Amino acid sequence: MGIAENCLMPLPATIQQIIPETSDVNTYRVTLDDPEAMANWRNRPGQLAMMSLFGAGEAMFSISSSPTQRDYLDFTIRKAGVVTKALHSLEVGGKIGIRGPYGNGFPYELMKGRDVLFVGGGIGLAPLKSLVELMLDDQHRADFGKIEILYGARSNDDLCFKQAVLEEWPKRPNCEVWTTIDRAEDTWKGHVGFVPAYLEEVAPKGEGKIAVLCGPPIMIRFVLIGLEKLGFKNELIYSTLELRMKCGVGKCGRCNIGHKYVCLEGPVFNLIQIKELPPEF
Amino acid sequence: MSNKTITRDQLATLLDRLVEKNRVIAPVSDNRGVVRFGEIQKAGDIAWGFDQAKVPAKSHFLPQTEELYRYDTSGGELKIEPVPPPRPAVIFGLHPCDLKAVAALDPVFDGAFKDVYYLNKRERTVIIGLSCRKVLPTCFCRSYGIEPTDGQGADLMLTEAGDGYYVEILTPKGEALIRDNAPLFSDAGVAEGRRAKDALAGELAGQFQLNVDLTGVKAKVDTMFEHPYWQELARKCLGCGICTYLCPTCHCFDIIESHSGHRGCRLRCWDSCMFADFTLHTSSHNPRSTKKERVRNRFLHKLSYHDERYGLAGCVGCGRCIAECPVNIDITQIIADIEEVD
């Protein structure tokens, strides 16, 4: 039986580049060792992959690179637990395992022809970045209307993808970016305040617009309230939900919310679906 | 192929012969007298006369600990090696509740993502079911529409009749086993065997002490997520997880690491939704942080979620959780309570 037929067996992969994002977050640029597997890899924006650190274990991460980028996969990962500490101890050339992709990803086909607002908090920008970059890609840009991005983090240091957020994205046509940090710092000249409050201040018009969000649970809760006030329709608000996972394929039984498995039916849900879920996430 | 009979001695001969080319799994008594499904070397190893194996037959298809693959990271390289495919197996002695439980697990491990570990064992295992000889005080399979002589899910179904067994041939796999061992089976006494089975079925149907009415239970429990009942129930529960380990339809697992130096393997081990760290995030957030959420999850899984996902009941009425719960939490009482509470 080949590796490809076994959904629990990882594919060998190599870290090609490590891009520091914050003092405890790096983006790991990874390629699958088997060139054919790399060429055949397809993922949707917002999908997940299980990363294996041999000697430490496995953990699920969103893929932060755009699906239009076919040469590598990016994972933006905070040093936090056993697996991520082992990952952060590796250098370029380090060997890891990858299996996936898992989950539904963002339904970007349904977003065509519309303006899109992204709201991200901290490392929660990682899954959104895969969709932002797909939409900003020349081959897809004409399919979408105005792209607005509201991004915040606890501090200047905690802002991820600074090059993209502060330099590249704001220069793209029909793309507006607002950034904020929670508390004032000498090094920060921009806006200060929590993401939900900044959203209220910026007050983007919700009519007919898609909203896509990812961030800590507390941010998501208040942003959802804010978006409804701004007139965003429930079915046009998409959020990702995060639960602990072991298999990623709907068998190990731990990422359920009610009868839904987040690894299969999620991690992306619209607000109508979220409201139908029992409040256990 | 028409049904057969087999004598006790010939059944022992059959199992002894099957051991030569197969793993043969049957109820065995371990060194503490606990009956569980384990590999036998000869028919004499079987705990003949067992009423119910305490550990269900899922332990064959989803072992408590199972190696998934091996790896070697020496020299900065990475090699991942699959484990060898499972040997052909024959599992003997599943009662109807355990047969039904295997059917309930099948769609979990099949589907868009196929679990080759489970499915290969399913594919390469012949299941020989065995009708119950008596109904235990904790049995309530009949409430789930299962009769203690039902062969559904077995390749061959055996029922004690006279000095031997009445053998029903239910699938091509069962037929092949009979064909390969034809001289051990007989056409004599088939009609008597059939009558003995019918008589046993009638007798056992009258022995049930536990009966529950499941009408409307799923619909009711689906409205009870926020009900204070779960808090009340959680106060009694110790969170030990024995109900999940012995439940024939519980399938939750963890994937863990075992390594020494550069070489290691990944293992999957039974896990339990009754444990606090089951859903604990690295961030320390926990969606099921107290026993209330965990107890609720278990019973909603048994009484609603499994059915909702797969169209099959998540409980088969085997009664193991009732028999082994250290604080006497009884799912039949919970079903009755669900019907009662406002």
C-alpha cells in the first residue's frame, strides 16, 4: 500500500525558508520531498494541513500561502506547545511531515463579483492571507470588487506579515488596509485600539459585502456583533473555527461541535451555520 | 449454499485448523479473569461458556494501541515506512450487539477519507457470530431492535443446538470458509437446528429485564443542549472513561509518538471524550472544560450525533457501560429521564 492511499501517513517534507514574523512566530516555507506529490498538491484557501515533527507529534495548521503559489506551502506558526517548540528548534533543511489538505476552506467562488472585508487578529491573519493573496493575484483580481483588510494585534511585535500588510497590500489597486495594535507604543505611529472598536470606527458599509474573519475567540465574538450592526448579512459573514484535532479526517472524534466535525465540515462556517451550532467552541 | 450444522468437537477442530493460516480472535479470559477478544493458538484457549466479553470486539478492528507507521530520521534524512498489512483473520464469538456495533463503526472509518488500518482488517476478517445463551440483567439490545440471535453483520452465525451448533451462512465470505472446510460441517439436523434457534429466540425475548422506549428520544435530546439535567448528571460522574473504553461503538483515538533516538513510530490509542485534555487547546482554551460538557457530549453522541451523521444508532444496548460504571450511571435511566424532563 502506497503512502498516498493512507490518509493518516504524512509525506516527507523539507523546510526551505524560515521567515520571522514576530518574536515568537515564524513562517515556515515547506516543500514536499516527492516532486510529483508537490506538483499534485492542491489546496483551497483556508484549508488545513497536519504537520508532523518526528519525536514530538502532529498538530494542525492553516496553510498561509496562496493556492496560486504552487511551488511551496507556507505555515505561520507561533511557538506555543510541544510540536511548535520542536518546529521552532529546526533550521532550514529540517525534515518534517505533511498530510492534507483538510477542511472545506473559504468558498471564494461564492464571493465573486462582491466587495470583501477581511478582519484578522494576531496570528489569525494566516488563513486569511491565503485568500487575500488569491484574490489579489492577477489571474483572479478582476473576479472580486474592493478588498478591505482590518488587521490588529496586541503589539507592534505581534503583527504578522508586516511586509504585506504595511507595504504591499495598501499599494494594490482597489485595496484598503487598516492596522491597529491594542496599546500605544513609541515605535507605532498607527491606530491604537482593539479590533472590534476599530471596526466600529472605520464602519465599512456592510450592504452586499462579504466579511471574512479569523482571530482569537473573544475578537470573533465582538466582531460578529459589530458586523451585524454594520448591515453585513449573516450568510455573507464567514469565520473559521479552531478545535483540537488529531486525525483531521473525521474519525478521532475530538473536533466535533454537536454532530459536525470541524476538520470535515469546517473550519470555515458562515454566521447562519455558526448560529445553528451548539455553543461549544 | 444451504445452512449447516457443526458439532462442538468439529468446531474446535475448525478453529484449530484456522489458526494455521489466520489470526484467530475469540473471547479469552486474561490473567485477572476478564473476558476480552484476544488471539488464540488453539480452540482450548477460548473462554467457552462466556456470557459477554467485557471488552468488545472493536478491539480487533480498532486495537487499543495500534502502530500506524515507523520513521527514521538518522543522518538528517527522513524515511517513513508503512507497517505490514494485517494477516487474514477470523473473529469468533460476537454476539448480536457486537455485530451491530461493528456495522455502526464501518461508516466512521470509511467515507471520503478511508482509514486503511480499520478497513483492511475488516476486509481480511471473517466474522463468526454466536447467538446469546442468556440475557444479562444489563442487556437492552432488544430496545434497539436487535434480537439476541440476530446474525446481521456476521459472515457465519452460530447458535447452540443440541450437542453442536446450527450454522447460518450469511455472506460469500462465510460460504468460502465453509467450502474450504466442508468435511467439518454437516447437512444433518439443519431443520432441528432452525427450530432450536427459533425456540431460543422466543425464550430469550422474554428474559429482558431492561427495556427502554426510544421513540422520540433523539428529537427530544436534540432540544436539550442547554438543559440543567446535564449538570445534575455530571455531579455523579467521576469522569473515569470506562464507559467509553468498553463501549463497542466509541471510536475516539489519540495519535502518539514512541521513539528512541532517531527511530520511532506513531501509535494510535483509544482516547475518551470524558477526559479534560481531550479537547484542550494549546492556548489553554477548552470547549468542553467541565464534566457537564463532557457528559453531555457522550450521551448526545450515543443518542443523537452518531445517528445524525451516519443514520445508525450510536448505542446497541450491550449494557457494558451500565455493568461497569463505578457510580451506576445507567444509560437506560438517562433515556427514561430524557423522556420525562420538561
